[in-house]
Amino acid sequence: MERELACEIVKDLLPLYVEGMVSDVSKKSVESHLEHCTECNEIYHDMAFGLEAETRHTEVQDVKRFLKKTKKMYLLYGLGGLSLIAILVCLIVDLAINKGITWSLITGIACLFADTLVYVLSTCKKNKGCIAMAVISIGTFCLLSAIQIATYYLMGTGTFWIFRYGLPILLLWLLVLWPPVLTGTFLKWNIWDCIALLMLLSIVGNYGTRLITGEYVWNDVLHMRGFAGNALGEVIGIIVFGMAGRIKKWRK
């Protein structure tokens, strides 16, 4: 009866003993009991092995997370450093040759745009598509503005096209790109349905772009003129990706 009571007490103390959370007196008593009790000794080894395996798994996961975070950090810092060097070199060459800031403005905006997009794609975990599209929208506007300023005002070449062509076409294609991203993010559409929607809206984008640039007039939209070049590929894509989306839903 005494041994059974001692075993029950040791079994209660074993989790604390394995964690190293017992007093020295209790530790010596448990160790003394384990020397002659096979049953408690087996329970102790099982607990110790489980704790060791769990600790090893946790340590491995921590190391993997650290390495992944470090790799991402070096990638972002390296990309930022290279972009900064590229901007400085372009600026120095531009100042030396053109005695002012001209095409180096375009290079600088393009590098900042690319770095910001890479940073967002590397760090964002929630709503990555919407945040990336927001960066693309703002970055493209800034890049078009830099091209217009650099060519028309700083270089004195070209025409003032940004309000006539640049911004309308940009807004049109943003209206084409945003709906698939939003439906995929908030309505949880699968990737195939989102691509099919993008193909459908691209038809409108193609015709709209030609209308803005003056290549088409409104009457041409109502005829089959240019259908093969503007919509045939997209229609085939809608059918293919739409069927892929249906197959994926059926499998679920």
C-alpha cells in the first residue's frame, strides 16, 4: 500500500520533475524512487522523450522562421541598396550630360515603384492582392506623371498627352484589373474564375483603349471589325478558364 501511494505521488510529480520545476528535496525523492520502480521509470522516459521531441521541433521551427526572415531582410535590403546605387549613378550621369534632372527622374520613380511592390509582396500576409493593386495603381500614376514631366517640361520633347491619353487609359485598365482582385479577395472566387473575369473585362479594355486613342469610333464597336484582334483570344480564354473554374468547384 505504501509503494502504491509512493507511485501515485511520483506520477503526479513527474510532469513537474521533467520540466525541472520541483524542489531539491522532491527531486531527490523522485530520483530515488525511479531507481527501483520500473513502471514509474517507463512513464518518466516517455515524458522526457516527448518533451525532448517537442522542444526539438519547436527549435527547428524557430530556426526556419529566423532563416526565412533573415533571407527576406537581406533580399529587401539588397534590392533597396542596388536601387539606391542605380538612382545615384543615373542622377550623376544625367547632371553631367544634361546639366539637370531629366530621364533620371523616370529611373528614380521606376526603381521606387518596383521596390515598393516587392516589399508589399514580401511582407503583406492579409489582402495581399488588394494592397499590391493599390501600389500598382498609385505607382503607375506616378510613373506616367514622371514620364510626362521629364519629356515635356524638362527635355522639351513630345506632347502633353497625359490628360488626353495617359490617365484615361490608366483608369480604364484599373477598372479592368480591380474587379478580379476584389472578387478573389472578398468573394473567395477561385483563380480560374478570376482570370475568366479578367479576360471578359479585357475585351472592354481593348475596345476602350482604341476609342481613346482615336483608332476606333463608336460605330466600329457595333460591328465585327477587328474582332479577331480585340476579342477572339479573350473569348477563348473565358471559355477555357471558366471551364477550369467549374471543374475545380465540382471536385470540391
